[in-house]
Amino acid sequence: MRLLKICLLKRTDRQLVDWFALFWGVLFALFCLPVAAASVQPKVVVIIDDIGHRFSDRRALDLPREVTFSILPDAPMTTEMSELAHAQGRDIMLHMPMESFDGQEMGPDGLRVGMFETQMELQFARAMESVPYAIGVNNHMGSRLTSMFNPMRSFMDLLKQRNLFFVDSRTSVKTVAEEAALHAGIPVARRHVFLDHVIDEAAIEKEFDRMLLLARETGTAVAIAHPHRLTMKILQKRLPELEEMGIRLSTVSDLFEP
């Protein structure tokens, strides 16, 4: 009889321990896990490309340091803007001209369909020399070239040799640039929003709001804009608002951190 009482007590003690562990487990799930989830802050990445053509591009230097500059090779302001942006501690990218379907002029460093790999390598090396601080690349135009897998795969191999990443500007819905980058094993991201595809205040504001919505829905939104006077004015006004909204303005290199 005494042995039965001892067994029952031990069993009761085990049940209490089990219930106590369950109780604290539920409390942890209810209170700690939501806090952890809430700490994952949405972020936006803003890339200003087409930089290098005009003296007025210097306006972009007034934007927060987290804004990335993508600079055209061998343009009148390429060297100056590269040095000034580097001095500010910004992430810098090479805005690599590539052939488009409509035959727009790309300049002497543009990559064309039908180039031999050695030609592409020489053109790319020359472009990189003019933007020496570049840590990544995105395409300038390029609707035709980015839609062709083999040339883009060759191009991605060149980026891999230099430990560069690629951001697909997505100038065509036919782009295979991301696929080519993944095949080459290099870090890759895509543009989600063109802020100033239409240079109109209401249109830019609308795209800015869409960028914020995407960031909240998916965690990250990558936007591309250009150094137009109106775009700079809107970004200077609205980027400081992000912190109050609980959204982080990130550098492009943040996209590729573990």
C-alpha cells in the first residue's frame, strides 16, 4: 500500500513537471515569438543609375548615404562622381550599357549581341577601369542582350571572376539575366520598381508608395531611379520618413549579406 502511494506521488510529480513545462512553452510561443517576428524590419534599396552624363547629377550626393549609385562608364562625370560617392562611403555599381531591341546608342563600352567572348571581356574590363570602386553591376538598357541566355551566361562568368554581384534592371519581361547569374553562381537580385519611369510628381509618388507596400508584403523592395531634379526633390522629402514607418533604407550590399 505504501509502495502504491509512493508510485502515485511520483506519477503526480511527473505530471506537474510536464504541465509546468507546457505552461512555460505556451507563454514563450505567445509572447516571445511575435516579438522575434516583429524584429524583422522591412527594407528598401534605392539605386540611382544613369549617373555620369551631367553636372547636375551631383544633386544625388545630397541623398542619404545608403542610396546606391550606379555609374555609367566613360561618361563626362564618371570619374568625379565615382570619387565623390566613394568619399561618402556609398555602395557603387557599374551601370553597364547593353544592346536594346530599339537600337538605342550605347556608347563605346556597350555590349552587343554577337560579340566574341574576348571582345566582351575587353569591353567590360575597360568599363570597370572607369568605375574602379564598383562592387556590382546592373544593366543600362539591354532589353535585347538580357533576353539571350548564352551571352548573359558569358557575362556572368566575367562578374564571377571579379567577385561582383548583379542586379537585373529588368528592362524587358524576356530577361534571363537572373537565370544566367544563378547558373554562374553569383549573387543576383532584381529591380521591383522604377520610381521615375514617368517623370511626373504624382506618378513618382505613386511608385514610391508601391515600393513601400512591396517592402511590407515581401520584406524587401528594390527600386531604381534616375538623377532627375524632380526625382531628387521627392526622394529628399520622403526617404527620411521611412524610419518613422518602421522601414529601413538599406544599401544594395545588404541584399547579399547572410
